[in-house]
Amino acid sequence: MNEDKGLSHKKLLVLLILAFLPYLFTLPLDLIDIDTAQYAEISREMVRGNEYFQLRDNGRPYLDKPILTFWTISLFYKIFGISNFSFRLPAILALLISSFGIYKISLLRSANRSIALLSSLIYLTVPGTYIYTLNPTIDIYLNMYLILSVLMYYLGKTHSQYYFFWMFPFMGLGVVTKGPIGIVIPMIAIGGDILLRWDWKLLWRMHPFRGFLLFSIFPVFWSYLLFLEFDAFGPYFFLYLQSFGRLYMKLYDNGWNPGYFPATFLWMFATFSFFFLYYLYRILRFQYSKLFEEKFSYSKLHSLIKRKNDYTIEAWIFLFLFLISFSKFRLPQYTFWCIPAAAIWISPNLYSLLKKWNLKGNLSLVAPSFVFASLVLVIPFLVLENWFPFLLLPPLLLIIYFLIFGRMENQFALLFLPVVVLNLSVSLFVFPELSKYQVGKEMGKMIKEIEPDQKEVLSLGVSRSKRSFEFYSDRLMVFIFQKKELLNLLKESPRLAILPEDFEYLIRDFYKDDLEIETLKAFQFYKIETPKMSFLNKFTRKNVLKRVLLVRLKRKGE
């Protein structure tokens, strides 16, 4: 194995452990709307209803996402109970498995343990990974299955073809996690590699027909369950409309912007976007520019391509970004699916640059990290109401730095530690400070104490997307639209209801002759899933906060 003794992989391993700490500190954090709280609530209903083959969202059939992630979360609910911890733990484990998979792929490509560790370190410290683990979505699970599928491909090529028989089931698991994208991305990566190298023998070594049968087990099973509940529309939505339909159907058309996904990818890759672009420039400038020095010919292109024995990672990044750019439905998480490949792709080049690095001559290499470090200085004064505990964090990490790395010019520490400090500050201070304004947990606890035996809480104007109220109150939410419906519900006894400030005057005026409305508590509230600067800034925060009321409704004269 090719190792550089001048750069200790043990120190990289220490950095990797430090980079993982911010994720561990997210385990007790509250869940926020929309997607995260919705996934937690669907899994809660699965466990409470003891129904594991149909998905329910607030009691209604749910079709938007396949079932595997909800099975995974439900398993942890059964083991540890329904809580923030048991919802977040499987996402952290998926991240850990993903990091190990990236390490193994990079090790197979480079035969250098330090480069392999660097790949995992990059994946753990880019903003995209941190954001989608801090607020866990299905994408963190999908990435795990994508990575495992590609890892099995590499092991099949380099070790034994029997690994190919594991590759196909992992693709199937990806499909019942997020839809057909679970096989599309591995096929882009693997198919791109085989096609560019014209290696049809490898294709037949994979036994694609038997592999297709192995892949089909999980998607066919889920399609059958969907057919039982939704008839033909269920499998049609799962296998086509929810995925490929987003490319061109009017239902999902929000305009075509081919630059959106590349720009979003660079933002998600943040600290390392400069290295990514620099590496891409070097390849285009010093390798493929030779094609155009004289008359272009396909034979020259073919001979240049044949020099390289693997294009899997390049196809995963560039071919996928090219194809997804045609989608008329744009969500930022689509670019997160190629972040693992980008981490693997730039790690050898970044390793080479840092190995030659010296503090005086190449300070620009770590400049992006110092931008993140400057954010750490801004956070306590701009965001936190009580910023004194925060001041302990930077000195503590400086002590760790000097004890472990010893000298100021250690290039890896200077590049990664500022990002680790920023992520730690968000996990320990910023997210807890801001998430308290969602109020779902505090209100849910109060609802359970006052109405312990009720299975529903009433809503008078709460958005249907606010699943955190349901999850933390451990009950469904009934949305009231008609006076007769509400009065019938109150025949037996008074009931609790959630009433947003925007509807308070209207509701009180509309029911003034029928109901007594007692305010039990008013909570300061903000829609934190889409925060604006006026909310993040503690000096202007109070101006944008609203109130949501927990009220007791009682029919007059009873």
C-alpha cells in the first residue's frame, strides 16, 4: 500500500473523529418542520398503529416517499422509544456507514490510506452533509445506498465478481428509499465507466440478468403493496411520476435553469469548491486540451480515454449533474447525491497540494476555511442571546489542536478545524437557540399533560405542514373548517386546540355566541425552516416573532 510517512494518517484519523463530533451532538436536538417532522410523525403513526405495510400521514394515506426509511426509523422507535434521539440515531449511523464506504472506495482507487481518510473527512465537513444530517432527510439514507452500490462495484472489479451480487440489492434498497434515482445514479456511474472504457467483458461478468432479479425484489414488493392500496396509480407514481415525471411534466414545471444545479453543488461543497474547480481546470488544461492542439480525431480521444482505467466517480459527478440540469423541478438536495463522489474525486489532488504546502507561500489554500472561522466569530454576537458559554469552544479546540498536531503550520488542521468549530457551534448553540421558537415540543408536552387520554388535538388555522405539533403531542391533528363539526366535537367535554395569532381575532369573533375560548398559554413562534436574516439577528428577532396559542374550547352554557 502506498503511504506517505511524512503525513501521519493517524492525525487524519483524529481529525475525522473531531469532524464527526458535531453530528453526535445533534442527537438530542428537536425536529423541525417540514420534512423532518413529517418523516418522524409518519414513523410514529406506523408504530402506534402497529401498521407496517401502509404509510399514514396524520391518518391519511401517504404516497410521496417509499417505505424503507420509515421502517428504519420505526425499528429504532421500537428499540429506544419515540424521541428525538431515536429518530436521529439511524441517520447518524447511515452517515457513519457512508463515511466508511467512501473511505473504502477511495482506498481501492488510490491504495493510500491518508487519501482515503481525507475523502471521508471532506464528506463530513462540507455544508451539504452537515445540513442534511442536522435536519435529517431521506437523502442521507439514499446516499448510503448509493455509496454501498458503487463500493460493491469496485470490490467486484478488483477482488471477486461475487460482490456484484451485493451491488444489485443495494440499488434495490436505494429505490425503496427514494425512488428510481436509487438505481439511476449507480447506473450513470457504472454505465459511464463501462461505456467510456468499452469494457463489455466486465458487463457480462456482472451477470446483469441475474442481477436484475436481485435488484427487483424490494421495488416489486413495495409496488405490490402500493397496488393493493392505490391500484395501478401507486406503482405508476412510485416508479415514474414521482421521479422521471419531474423532468418534463407540467405538474412539476417551475422553469428551466441549467445553471441551478452546478451552482447549488458548488455551494454545498463550499470549502472545497475552489479545489474542485482548480482540479477540473488542470485536467481540462493539461490533458484534454491536447485534443485540440492539432486536428481533432476520435482516435486521439479514444486513446486519451483508454489511458485511464476507471471513470466511475467522474461519471457520477459530471454526467449526473449534466443530466439533472434538464429537470424542470429543482430542489437543492438533488446535488447532495453526488457530494460523495466529489469528495472521492478531489482527495488525491488535495492531498498532493497539502503535502507540498507551506504557511508562508500558500496561505490561499486554507483561505476558504478562515472564511468559516470568521463566521464563528460573528455567531455569538449576532445570533445567541447568551453567548458566554460559546466562548469556551474556540480555546478548547485550540488546546486540542496544539496537543495533537503540535505545530501551527499543520496544513490539514488549518484547513479542517475552522469548519469543525463552525459545525460544533451550530450543533451546541445556534440550532438549540433557534429551534425553541418552533414550540412544537413545549406545546406537545403541555397537551399530553392536560389531555393524556385524547388521541387527537384540534387545529384552528394551523398549517397542514406543521407535523411537529402531532409528533410531540403523540396524537393526530384534526383540522376544523366548519362550525357544526367543532360544536359536535365539544358535546362530551371541553377540548384543547392550537390557534395561530393570525386567526385569533377571527375565531373569537366567529364563535363568540357559541364557545368560551380560554387561552392557556401563548408561545412565541417562528417558521424556522425558512429563516430570514431578521430572525437570525437577535437584535431584530423579536420584531418578526408571532404567537401561537394553546386554548381550551368549551361550549357556552355547559
